[in-house]
Amino acid sequence: MKKKFVFKIVIDITMTVLLLFLMARQITGSTAHEWIGTGMFVLWIIHNILNFKWYSHLFKGKYTLLRIMQTTINICLLLSMIGMMISGIILSREVFAFLSFSGGIAIARSLHILSAFWSFVLMALHLGMHWSMIIGIIRKVTGGISSRLVQVLIPVAASTIAGYGLYAFIKHQFISYMLLTSSFVFFDFERPVVLFFIDYIAIMGMFVFLGYYGTKMIRKIARRGKFDFIVS
């Protein structure tokens, strides 16, 4: 396995974990939130440098239904990440305090909430659409799963996590933040911290589930009939 490929996987997994902690600002505190966000910003730049080839091929080759979906999610994720980073810098009172922005705080706060929740969902979908690759790496490392029971239990467990993720998605009012109908993120301080992370991991799992099985479904559709056009 190439070192560059392994490094890219490590970067992507680290970004996913950091984003999970960024959603817990009320737990980590503002200072830690800003430093985690700064780390996320650095990794995001590295991620884009490592994947520059994707940008160079954006207007080349065939656009299948799957590629259209992947490209749309990637571009939306790029925009939401840019929005999150810019608004985070404007709102910073620790790491980027030397920039001393005097205006636009209210707009930046709304943009930050909007971008953060969309980034969380889109990153999970992005991860799900590449989940087959991750499964392939796991199989290569472990030698594959031979047990029939395990092969049955894995999709059952995935469905259970996705089902609970839907419940948590509704409970934590993700839609209101993604549509910006609420400018204040509610946090229940009386609820154990571990349950917060369980909920958010389940929500992430739900979108990974949707991305993975959505990709498989689109590939099946593609086998039955062509749906593509060429960009030159």
C-alpha cells in the first residue's frame, strides 16, 4: 500500500474525528474549540493539496450519474468548509484575535452554524461514498471475513446505527440548523457527555450508511442503462 495513500486516509479520518469534537464546543470550551478548528483548517489545506489532481480532472472525462453525485457533494462540502473556516476566523477571540474584526459578527455566527452542520453531514456522506475503499483496506489487512454470522451481523449493526442516527438527527434539530431557522445551538448540560458523542457518531453513521448504500444503488442503476455525458 502506497505511503501517500495511507497518509491521505489518516488525514481524512483525523479530520472526521476533529469535526466531531468541533460540534461539541459547549463541552470542549471556546479556546479548545478554536485550536481544534485551526488544526482542522491546516489538515483541510493539506487534504486539498494531496487531492489537487481531482480538481485538475474536474472538466475532463465522462460524467456518470455517480460522478455527478460525488462531484456535487464534494463541491458543496468545499463551500461549507470555506464558510466554516472564514466565519471561524472572524469569530475567533483567541487564535486569530490579532486580526481584530470589528464588524459582521452576527452574520459570521449564523454562517458558522450553517456551515458547521452542513460540513458534518456532507463529510459523512463523502466518507460513505468511499466506504467501499475503506472496507477493501480492512479486508486486505485482516485477510477478509469468513464467518457467515459476522457477514450477517455487520449490515444489521449498520442498519441499527443508521436508525438510531435518524432519531438523534431529529432530536438534535439538525434540520433547523441546516436551514438556519435557529441561530442558537441548544445543548443539554444535564445529559451525560458520552451520550452526546454517541448521538453524533450515530448521526454520522447514518449518513455514511446513506452514502455507502446510495453509491451501491447508483452503480446498479448504471449497469442497467447508461447515464453519462462527456466534458471536454
